[in-house]
Amino acid sequence: MTLSVTDRIESQPNQSCDVELAKGPWEFDLMPGYGPGASEEDTIPDPIVRPGQLPVVYQQMGEEELHERIRRAKDALGDRLVILGHFYQRDEVVQYADFVGDSFQLANAALTRPEAEAIVFCGVHFMAETADILAREGQSVILPNLAAGCSMADMADEDSVEEAWEQLTELYGTEPDADGRLPVIPVTYMNSSAALKAFCGRHGGIVCTSSNAETVLEWAFARGQRVLFFPDQHLGRNTAKAMGIPLEQMPMWNPRKELGGNTVEQLQDAQVLLWHGFCSVHKRFTAAQIEQARADHPGCKVIVHPECPMPVVDAADAAGSTDAIRKFVAASDPGDTIAIGTEINLVNRLAAEYPDRTIFCLDPVVCPCSTMYRIHPGYLAWVLDGLVEGEVRNRIVVSDEVAADAKIALERMLAAKPR
Ligand code: 13P
Ligand code: SF4
């Protein structure tokens, strides 16, 4: 029997990034910062929005009852409801999703059920915002726990990006070159606020996900001389490097420093400016772990998510989005051994789905994405019960003004299909 992530944290506390994660998320929703499992280097948004706790009655409900409530509400709501689940969600929640996918697939899935009155997004805040922007008028998008944010998304805020843009515009000007290419095109990773997607829409830019980042960068280079890529430095670097862009032409932009900490010459020569952001889950993976996996399992295959640092992606056999990882495993043969560098819930699910292969996480420490993990069945039951009673709880609403600009950048992204 495969143990759930919570069971593993409880039973092997010395192999977990933080034993507190085994608690109900309502217990750490009120703690400072992102709570257990988060990197100490994560930037915490200021002021921190502390959503209300889950009603005590739901905190105290037994698992049986929670699951019974979810099933009953789903049956009662029928086609009026669609539940979307990201691959990183816990199995206890994913089992109820009508669509399970990576962030590109889930953005598309949000468009496929216009008849549903409510989209319950079991993912994180930026995904629910995207669904709200793409949803039809009148559809409500619900994030079961409002504390399910993304520490990486918070590493680029609107003010810092505007400030960077001002400095870059002063340096590069605004005139296109002889080929009609603008001085710089902003590209935001899907893991960013709606405000930053709107920024890209306003400035001739685009959104990318980890599955279509290369297609998106090609789109951007057809229209611009260089790219400002935020917030994930690793996805930007790994993708641009695979396209043949030299590392010297990818300076880092540190928003706390003048000119991002670069000289004018460096910026003149730059092709991709990489924002100083990262994912605290993926930065735990190392090339040494890959070496160890290969020593312990000669002949094993290694696949990692492109949010991992460059030496990890370089050392792996393959890198790709969460769906690309799923497909890599599906295409493997019985008896194969596959080491994966991504979030533990997806790795465990793949291991359970393919018991005739040896599938394990490169990081021996159990460390789920602590914000995704906040979508507990208790929150799902509470929002679904609300819908049955005619009350929309935890609705995510992007203002019309922001949504209009963000939609431009998102529609460009949806047209840039993953390879
Ligand atoms: P995917 O787009 O691969 O689903 O990744 C989303 C994410 O947040 C990974 O950390
Ligand atoms: Fe954000 Fe990393 Fe969690 Fe993905 S895994 S949602 S990038 S913190």
C-alpha cells in the first residue's frame, strides 16, 4: 500500500522538511510566513493577507464525513460545478477533480465548461485568477483555501516590475529596430499575479507556462530584441540556454538594486533579463542527488521540472512540465527505474499508477508544496456545501480593468502550444 504524503510525514518525521505539515492546514494558516515547508528565503508579501480560519465544525469533522459531504455536494450540483485539480494536489482532493493537469491544461480546461456556474480550483491563487480571467461572464471561480498562494509568484510584484521597466525604457528607448523589433518584450511565467499578466498585455508581452516556454520565447524574439523574464530565473535560464542563448547574455535582474545590479554594458548585450525569483520546492533538487540516484540505480532515467536550477536540468536525462513528466513515465517500459525531480504528490501518484516500474523522488526528504497542500478536503467540503446552500465562498475576482489587459497576454499564451 502506498502511504499518503501526510502519513509519510507523520511516520517518518526525520525524513520530512517539516513535521508540522502533517497538521491540518488551518493550524498553520495563522502562522507568520508561508508556514511549514516553505523556504526561509521566500519573500512574504506585505501586508500578509490572513484569511479567516476554516469553521471549527469542518476542522473537527472526521475524514469519512468530509468525503461524504463532498460526494453529496458534487452529486447535487452536477453540471453546475466543475472541479479543476493541479497535479501537485494531495490525492484526497485530486480524486474529486473533473480535470487534472498542468497549469497550461487547466487554463484550457477552464474554458471547456461554460455551462458550469462555478469552477472550484484546487490549485493555487494565480491559477484561480487565470481561470477567472478566462471564465465566461457570470461564472464564479472558487479557491477553497485563500492561503494557497505561490511563494515564487510573490517574488515579482507590480511596483518592482514597473520600476524595472522604467529603467529599461530609459536605457533602451522605445523605438523598434530596422526589423521592427521592440527593444524589450516582457514575458511573465504563469506563476505570477493577474496584475503582472496585465502588465505584459499592456506592453506587447505574453504569458508562458513550463510546457510552452520555448514557443513563447520564440514568439517574443520575433517581436523584440530582448526579453524581460519574470519571476522564475530557472525556467527562463533553462529555456533560453536550450535555445542556444549564451549564459553571459542572461544577466539576473535583482529588483533591490539599481539597474538590477548590472552595468549598462551588460544590459546592452543582454538577450534575456532574468528576474531574481525561484521556487522553494524545486530549488531543493541538486546534481548530487542525480549522481546518487544513478549510483544506487544504474541505468535509471532522470526527469526534472524546469523550475530546478540549471545544473540539475543539465545533469538530468530530460526536463519538462508536470504533464511532460507524466508522459515521460507513461512512455517508459515495465521494469524501468525513473528518478523524478518535482513535487512529491505527483511523484507518489505516478509511483502508485505504475507499480511495475520503480519511481522515486530525487529528494529523499518529503517536502510537498506547502501552499498547494493547503487545499485540504475540509476546505473543499466547506466551499461545496456553500454552493449547495446558494452561497459562493472564497470567490476569486479579478477586476475588469486588470482582466482586460491580462486576457490579451493569456490569449497569446494559449495560442503558443506546447511542443
Ligand atoms: P506546471 O505548469 O508544470 O504544472 O507547473 C506549475 C507549478 O507551479 C510548478 O511548480
Ligand atoms: Fe509555486 Fe513552487 Fe508551489 Fe509551484 S511548487 S505552486 S512554483 S511554490
